[in-house]
Amino acid sequence: MTYPDTYYSRTVTDRKTRPPLSGEAECDIAIVGGGLAALTTALQLARAGRFVAVLEAKTIGFGASGRNGGFVTPGFSARSEAVSASVGADAARALHHLSIEGVDFVRDIIDELAIADARPRPGLISVLRYDGGDAFRRYVEETARDYGYELEYLETAALRSVLRSQRYYQGLRDAKAFHIHPLNYLRAVAHEVERLGGRIFEASEVIDCDLSGPQKKLRTVQASLRAQHVVFATGGYTGPVLKRLRRAYLPIATYVMVSEAAPDLIAQAVATTDAVGDNRRAGDYYRVVDDGKRLLWGGRITTRAAAPAVLARELRREMVGTYPQLAGLRTELAWSGLMSYARHQMPQIGQLQPGVWYCTAFGGHGLNTTAIGGKLVAEGILGVSDRYRMFAPFGLDWTGGAIGLAAAQLTYWKLQAQDWWRERRAGEGVTT
Ligand SMILES: Cc1cc2nc3c(=O)[nH]c(=O)nc-3n(C[C@H](O)[C@H](O)[C@H](O)COP(=O)(O)OP(=O)(O)OC[C@H]3O[C@@H](n4cnc5c(N)ncnc54)[C@H](O)[C@@H]3O)c2cc1C
């Protein structure tokens, strides 16, 4: 298995490897990529009795899907106000419902396939790092009214009794959100695809394709595959095979670290098994893993891959700033991964031409949205729904290449500065 060294690769339970594709082969639907978008699509098609073949360049779960924070929560990378502004309030509401469906899908799969190794734990607490007055209370009411979705409001004392940080003011608890070991989840999904007759090939990078006729053809270094439909689900690792996709996304790196085992010390700061995220536009997120023994902490983005060890120092500074009691907690390991971002920050899900599908650009909010992507693309191929068209307003716009990357980094720094300024004003007693 060719995985980067992460907490997940160290604790993965199924270590099966899969051979590369060889010779000339044929299937109903060929899926390029071996992340959650690809495997969820494969799962839904295999469940419907279609013969699917998945081609993964390295090892399944090598990309973002096997190394992320593990938070499964409603929503998208794009902020809800931006989605509303672009498609209108009704379509935005329908999309948000879809994002909740994605969370339910992951939970149901874990239940149906009894994926105990995914170690699902319920609960996500979103925290404010400045005094937001009754902003969170209002949000709880709006969410219940608009989506029938219940959130619990946590006032400062209640919040600080479980998250022992003076930096936090109010919190929201989502009891339906949960967190998982994403690599174990993904590998169990792959296993189910194979049980249903699907084939998965590793070390099978697609290097060329001919998509012109009714029979599409994909080529790897040593083999070729024909299919009626092809799905591209290559996320932040998308290469030059399909130029339209390559031009339509920015690869953005982000970082995670995991601590040494120190359960008593960690419990002095984080006295909950809930996952936690702060509401800064460029915020941090964390959760206890390994039955409370370790703390997994993620955050920061860069548009150029930086050494994880360097970024881990920044994350540590952030962690100790939030929880001074964790100053002695050693970082054991840090890693990075690439996310795929479109200009509009929404997923790119759709059909490029008859029989050619794309399912990508899930950004930093991919665990629920890859589930939606897989479901919708499968429904489109099976002809049972055209719900994939809900993403038609979010097309494959050019991201601007190197200039687009530089602009993304500048935007991130601007957001960081705004977050800092807002907290500083709050520290001076100015409520926003
Ligand atoms: C560090 C980190 C933390 C994150 N935390 C969270 C979180 O807590 N919650 C959340 O919802 N989201 C999170 N995300 C985002 C989420 O992980 C991604 O949005 C999601 O996993 C993307 O899935 P994917 O299948 O589109 O892409 P990937 O999982 O990246 O899969 C793409 C695959 O395609 C393969 N590939 C590429 N080109 C080819 C080719 N030519 N031929 C064959 N194979 C190819 C790659 O090898 C790769 O395995 C995080 C992301 C990162 C990086």
C-alpha cells in the first residue's frame, strides 16, 4: 500500500492490495480515481447491478479521502450566503437538504455494512472565538425553522465546561453530525463494491483517453479499458488527462497533526468526544482519537505544498494559544493533503458530454458531499433521476491557473487577517 504516513495509515485495519489493470478489458462504467467520490459512485452502480471498474493511480484512499479530519457534517465548502446569492434562496435550501442527505448516507452505509472500524462518534461543536451576542441562538432558531434541523445552543459556561479555553464564547452542538476514521470507512466501501461484482485496480493511472465514440476508451501504461460511461473523480490530484477538468480547479494543500498518547493531559483541555471546529473563515478543527488518548488537530491552507512539519509548528502554536494547558503535549506526526477547489467553491458534478461524467471539487467539505456526488452521478447514469443538474449552475469555469492560485492565497491571508481583527475587537469588548 502506498500511503503517506498518517494516523489513519498507521491504524488501518484492512491491508489488502489490489493488482493493476492489465491487457484489454471492458466494463459498463469506468471510474477514474479511488477516493470517496469514485467509490461511492461505484457502490451505487454496483448495487444497481452494473459492472463497474475503478482505476486508481496509487492505492485507494491515497488522496484526501484517506487522510482528512473525518468530520461528517452538513453543508458545502462555499458559505450558504454565497450559494444563495448565486442560485437563489429556494435552490440553496434544496442544496442544503442534499448536503444533509450526504451525512445520512454515510451514517447509513456504516450501519448497513457494520463498519465498526470507521469508529463513528456522534457530535460536532462549532465555537465562536469572540462574543457573538445572540447570533448562535438565532441561528439555532433559523435552522430549525428552515430545515427542521435541531441544533443545541451552548452558552459560555456550558461550552467552557467541556472545552476549557478562555478563547471560546458561544457554541452550537450538532448531535447528528459525527466523525469517523475515513480510511477504514473508504476501504470497507471498496470491499462492498467488490463483493457486488465491481473491480478495483490500483497502480493504474489513466494517462490517456478517447471519449469521442459511444464506447469510451481509457489507457494506463500497461492496459486499456472500454466502457459506455466514464466518470472522472480525481479530486485535488487531477492531472492533464481531461483538460476541461484540469483548468477548472485549484489544488489547495491543508494540514493535520496528531499528538502523542496523553489522555489525562488532553482531557484537561478537551473533555468531550465531540469533534470541534471554530467558525473562523480560516479556522481550526480537532477531535480526540484513539479512544481519547490522542488529539488530532487540523487547519491552515497553502497553495504551494509546504513541509507538514513546518505547518505543524503553526498548528501547535494555535493549539497552545487556545489551550495553554497543552503546552507540554508533543506532536507525534503531521501530514498534508490536496483538496480540489473550484472558483465557486461548490462541487463540480455533471455530464460533460454523453457518457462522460465528472464528480469532483469537494473542497474541504468532502465527506458528505462526495456521498452526494456519487449518488447523483449514479442516478444520472442509471437514468433514475437528473438531480445532478442541481449543480449545473456551478460549472467548470477556468480558475485562472497560476494567477488563480496566487489570488486564492491572498484571499486566505485576507480572511485570516479579518478573523484576527474581529477577535481583537472582541477582546477589547466590541461585539460584532
Ligand atoms: C487534510 C484534509 C482534511 C480534510 N478534512 C475534512 C473533514 O474533516 N471533513 C470533510 O468533509 N472533508 C474534509 N476534507 C476534504 C475531503 O477529504 C475531500 O473533499 C474528499 O476526500 C475528496 O474526495 P475525492 O474522491 O474527490 O478526491 P481524493 O480522495 O483526493 O481522490 C482522488 C483520487 O484520484 C486518484 N487519481 C488522480 N488522477 C488519477 C488518474 N489519472 N488515474 C487514476 N487515478 C487518479 C488519486 O490518486 C486519488 O486517490 C479534508 C481534506 C484534507 C486534504
